[in-house]
Amino acid sequence: MSRARARIIAGAGLTAGLLAASYPFLFRNKCLTWGATQDDVARNIPGDELLPDADEVTTRAITIAAPPDCVWPWLVQMGSGRGGAYTYDWIENLFGLNMHSANEILPQFQDVRLGDELPTGSSGPAMRVAVFEPERVFAVQTGDGNWVWVFALYQENGITRLVSRNRIRVPAGSAIPRAAWALLMEPGSLVMERKMLLGIKERAERLAREQGQVADAEPAVNNLAQHTRQS
């Protein structure tokens, strides 16, 4: 191996080590709370009680210039073999999840009820609908109880604040495997969930335009941006 190549490899290793060491202090909070204000993070949301002793909680959020009735249909049709997840399908399908993000409302998947089970691929765990408050809260939980995913909608003057919260029980193990979990899974979940929230926003706002329900989001966005900078 040439000296130049050795220096490149050593430099890359050092950079990776520094990023890993700095992640808990500089980046982790932003990763777990992308788009969320302090109020979003502090909210008590129906579904929190399903896993009160979670090892990890993420709260991510986005403002949508559309009323909740233009957001809700995209949430309830999500899932494998259903409406997809509005994120990077090709990544999800590497894991056999059969995700194909829909660009229209699918009537056949709108009749969701409390207790329904939504599949996650052919071999993944089913997600049971654990909280169902139309146009307010939609929460699902794995059968083993180790993962709860809650979507909450808050309306103000035609604007919807969509809050996505994950509550997770991290697999037991020593400190090193748990740290590796955080370094790999947390940034990865942000990449996928950010794309998902933006995808829901784009679809809901398009639907609102088609229905003539477009709202002026600028005041709300500016106010939330100020709170987000302060958090």
C-alpha cells in the first residue's frame, strides 16, 4: 500500500471516529427532534402511554398549509402493499417491505379501525392500530410492544402541524452495541422520516389546492421557525 493511500485511509478513519464521538453532543438532539419546537417535544400525545418507559423517543414535525382532512387520508393508507410511506421506496424495498408510495388517495385503504393490523412486508411484524382519533391522532404499535409510532395533527387557522413521534425499546446489550444502534439507526431514521414528512406535506397541500382549501402558511411557518431556532 502506498503512503498516500495509507494517509487517506487513516484520515478517513480519524474523521469517522471524530464524527462518531461528537454525535451524542453536537448532532443527536437535532437528529431526534428535526423540525420540532420545544412545545412539540414536550406535548403529551395519546399513545405515549403505550410505551412509557421507552429507551428512545424521537419527535419530528412539519407545518402543512392544508387542513387536517387533507392530511389524514395520506396517513391512514400508509403501509406495505398499501399507500407506502412516501419516502425512499428503493431503500425500503431492499429489506423486502413492498413499499410503493402512492400519489393519490386510495379509497380501499381508508376504512381503518382501532385494532386493525397493518403489515410491514412479507416477514416483518404487523403494526396494530392502537389509537385512532380521526383527523387528530393515529398510532400503531408492534405486537411485541417495543415500538410505538404516533402521528398527531394540530390545526390552527387552516394550517396543520403534523407531529410524528416514535417510542422505541432498544434491544438489550452492552454499551457498545447500544451506541452502535444509536449511530446507525438514529441518523438513518431521520433521513427516511424527513423524506416521509415532506412527502405527506407535498401531497396534502396539492390536495388542498385541488379542493380550494389552500391556507396562508407564512405566519405560522415564521412563528414556528422562530421557536425551532430557540429550541
